[in-house]
Amino acid sequence: MPQPLTEQIRIDHESAVQHAGSVARSTAFSLGWSDSLAERAAVVAGELAGNLAKHASQGVIYLQPLPPGDAMEIIAVDRGPGMLDLALCLTDGYSTAGTLGGGLGAVRRIAQEFTIRTERGTGTVASARLAVPGRPAGDPGLGAVCLPVEGERVGGDAWRIDETDGVRTVVLVDALGHGETAAEVARAAVRVHRRDPSRPLPEVLTALNKGLRHTRGAAVAVLRTERGRTEWCGVGNIRCRVVSPDGTIASVASGPPGVVGWNMPRPMVRRVESPPGSTIVLHSDGIDDRWIRSPSPFLLRLPPPLLAAALTHAHRIARDDSTVLTIGTRRTHDL
Ligand SMILES: [Mn+2]
């Protein structure tokens, strides 16, 4: 599948609604989808965007292919006003603006997975996922948004997830610099990881250090969950936090300063304590780290796909590539 880079569409004008639909259509075609499936994706994007245009302030659509492939996610996020009656808004055909569109009810009907949270005075976040029939619509416990610097098409942030024999490995790369040169480094890192994803974490870092020699290098973090135990290993300024259902946020110690491919210190593996129901948040420095100072209860209770979008929308640093990955901790019986 293509690198899961997120398309951002600001819904600041009625014409952006149509644009959201055509981006969904072209993403669908890039995934090799049929005309009818691409049309469904366009309808979902158009309805979500139309909703933002009519009712919301600072609405944004995030749109991306989802691993392991054959799936697409369309996220709508805004800064308010939030919905008074979510159940009513989800009624098929309900529309306060008096349009003929099927509204959120249609989105829920068309998408394989639909998750929405709203709070009056705060705003609304919704994720709609579509997939090729018979294929999973991504992992409901996984959220991601990966954006290049505002105005660039590509960037130095990249991520990848691998599941092999019950071992799940997530890697997040932030290559130095921006644009195409940084994107090449990020792609190289993803290729190196793909070759042997389940080797011990320090060896993942060592292989990346070797593979990125003669490049400008990158900050890298690798997270692994195996038999309910999660470990983290990183170099450079990628953050790892655990958001618990009770609203507490724990910080996993940052990796030592350094640049993978250039001057990498000895990688240190750290245990990540993540109680059932908690969410692990990994993000690059294109997200303002001060979000942990006073997060709202609304934010902290969001399911992983919505948390990634809400964090990005509220705390993104537009002059840097920014990535948020959110990984829900599976309940013990799922392990
Ligand atoms: Mn960065």
C-alpha cells in the first residue's frame, strides 16, 4: 500500500466540500478501487465536509489510506459548536440546513466503521472508514494522522505498523528537514524496517542507523507489544505518552538525544505501562508537546482514531511535519 500520508482539506468555503469529495475519489482510485466504491468514498467525504461547511468553525477533513491496505479513513474535526442532539443528527436524512443530502445518517450507513464524539462548546470529531468488501476497515484500536509542513506535498515524517505472529511493532520516523529530501530518508527508514520488522528493538534502531548513513538522519521511535507487554525504544525527540481512562497522562522517558544515521547513542529499551483501556500516544515534534498540560476530559476520552485527529487539529505546528499515532491497549481477553 502507499505510504499512509494524510491529506488535509480545510473546509473554510463551500467549494472545499466538492474538493473533499474529489480527493476521496482520487485516493480511492490510487488504491485501485472500483468506480462505485470510489463514489461511496466521495459521498462520505462530501457529507462530512458539507456538515463542517454548514455548521462548524475551523473544520478540517483528514483523509488517508489505512494499513494493511484496501481501506480508507475520512475524518472530520472542528472547533465547535458541537451538537446538541447527536442521536437526532445521526438520523438518516436529517439536516438542519434543509439540504437533500443524507447527512451523518448516510455517512454512518455507507461506512464500514463510523465513530463520532461531540461536546457542546468544544466541537465534534468523526471518523468514517471504508474498505474493499470482505476486507477489514483498518484497526479500530489504531489512529494516525501524518501531515507534511503546511504547503508541502510530502514530508520527513513517516510511520509503519507490522503484525507478525502476535508481535505488533510500530515505528515512527521524523527525518531531519522537510520536503522531498526528508521524504526520501523517511521512505528509506520504512524500507529498512520492512525487511526484518520483528527483530529486537535495539537491533531495529541499529539497522536503521546503518541504513540511514550518508543521509541527514532522523529521530526514530519503535514501540512493540508482545503478549500484553509493551516496550519502547527511541532516539531523538519523538514523544511517548499513555493516556488512561481515569484521565491521567504518563510520560515514557524520551529517548536520548541523537540522530539515527548520524550520531546514534546506544538505544535503551523502556517498559511502557499501559493499563487495559488506555491509549498510547506517539508523536513527532510537529505537535506542540504542551498539550499534556491541560487536556480536556473530552479529549482524553476519545477513542484512538479520534484522539489522533483531535490532537493534530488542536496542537499541530504548521511549519513542521507532524504525526500522531494512537494505539489503544487491547483488553486482556484480546491478547
Ligand atoms: Mn520534526
